[in-house]
Amino acid sequence: MEKLIVSACLLGKNCKYNGKNNYVDKIELLKDKFEIIPICPEVFGGLGIPRLKSEINKDIVINEKGLDVTKYFILGANKALELAKDSKYALLKDGSPSCGSSMIYDGTFTKTKINGLGITAKIFKDNSIIIFNENEIEKLLDVIL
């Protein structure tokens, strides 16, 4: 069975910065088609649950207190990539500073989204892993059928 890397928060794991999740019920459609490999790069990188909100500003990840936390995001992304080495696809939470595949927050903490990639999404893309977000589950299913 083909492996699918999935943001753990989309599977219902309470690993978001605020200790909650982003469960998407359509994910159930994928469970008999893929071997699901859950990831939370921020936790992999050593950040706790809950943690301060972080956003990307000019390729630097800063938390809401203004501290540069980029190294934690890079460490977590590299650990996630190790799990994804023999995977073609990933389903990642859009908007996340780690997993955002089309949109990220702009680093001003004003809830403003811009086009961009999270740290993990960029590393996955650079390693030829095809990324889908939580609004593209049907598209992902079409690709494999």
C-alpha cells in the first residue's frame, strides 16, 4: 500500500499551537487507499503543545513574542522528510508555517494570508513530494484512481 504523509492535526491529533486539532472527516476516505503516516513537524522540532503562535516573515519563522524559532521548524521538517523518503504524496494543513502548501500567514500576526510555502512543504516540494492540502482530498483521490 502506498504511503501518504498527513499533518497529524488533520487526523484529529491535538498538536496545533493552541493544543487543538484541524480534523477533517473526508480524511476517512483515504484510510483504505493509503498507509497513513502522521507528522507534526513543529513537535518533531522540539516545540511543545501548546506553543506560541508562529508565522513566516521573509524566510524567518518568528513566534508571537518576536523570537526566531526557524531552527525548530527546519529540524522538524527534516525529521518529517525522513519519514516521507519513500512517499510520493503528502496531505498538509494549509496556512501553517510548517505545512502550508499554497498559503501562509504573512508574519504580522494580523491574520493576513499570502501565497507561500511552509518550511516542511518547501522541503517536501524540493524533494519531489506532491503536496495536497485539506481542501484537495478529492483531487488526491483522483490522482490515485
